[in-house]
Amino acid sequence: MSSNLTQKQEEVMGLGLNLLRERGSKKPRKAWWELCKRAKRMYMDLRSVYTPSYRWSDSRCLTPIFKAVLAALNLEMPPEKYISLVFDFSAPSYPKPFELVTGHLLRKIQVYHKHTSQRLQQALACELSAFNIELGFDRSPEEVLEDDSLEIGPLVRCCLAERYGLDKLSRRYADAAATAVCNEPVYKELLGEFLPEFLR
């Protein structure tokens, strides 16, 4: 390690490397680097809002980002969203690279993740309930899913269309449903087998 780094920074870098070694067998190294680049790109884009002349050329700063990416993966969260949340929680200032992986910050994001999961679970229950209520009025599944006035999101519409074999409707909502799952991967856990194969 370089003597320019503080002991705390060295410890953080060591944690990132250890986690990378432990989980390297579960995901190809190339994939880890790709995730790292995505996180780094997001950090630089957001940091440039505060310091337009900022340049991150020191490759040593990549290692803590590995830790941030891995932490995000633990929470089933895309690295870009993790970095974005870090900036939100650090406002009105901005986080320095080594501040991306503090225990306090990770706990805050864990709480956020838990609340998000509960909120999405409640929303899904309401949307499915709305669908079943409409079926009770002798409406067909196709008729209900084509009714844009109902408060049923594209993800649930896509899942239900797939379940009822309504391929045309399934394709109509497929892109929006895929975006929803990409933004909130916890949907995979909440919907389980109800989620169409192409969205898993």
C-alpha cells in the first residue's frame, strides 16, 4: 500500500479486496470489473455537479468502489442506484470515494431497502386486489388489463397477461415491466414464480 494512504483507507481497501476474492467464484472477474466501471461512472457524473473540474485518475480509488458495488449487490440493488443514494444521504455535500463504504451509510441504505420492500409489497397487493375486484364484476381478464383507468402498474399487468396467456398484452407492457424490475430488483423476491421467465 502507498504511504500516502491513511490506515483507515488501507483497511477499507483491504475489505474490498477480501470481499472480491470471497465472491469472485460466483461471478466472473470481468463482470466484477464491469460493475465497478458502472459505479465509478455514476460517482464521477454526480461528483462533477459539485466540482466540475474533478478528475478521478487514481486507480487505487477503484478498490473501495468494489466494496460499494458488493454492498449494493448484497441488497440486490444496481450499483448506479447505490451510488445515487449515497449522494442523496450525503447532501448538501458530496461523499469522497472512501466515504462510500462507511458502516453508518450502509445501515441507512439497509433501512431504505427494507422500507422500499414493504412499500412495494403493499402496492402489489393493492394492484392485484383491484384486478380481482374487477373480475368480480363479470369482466374478462383481457378487458380488465386493457382498462388504463385502473390503478394497476405495467409490471402487474404484464405478469397477469402472461398468466392468462394474453401474449399481445404481455408484449405491450413488457418493456415497462422490465424497467420496473431493473430499477427495483426486489420485485424478483416479492413476485417469485409469478414473475414471467423473461423478467427474472
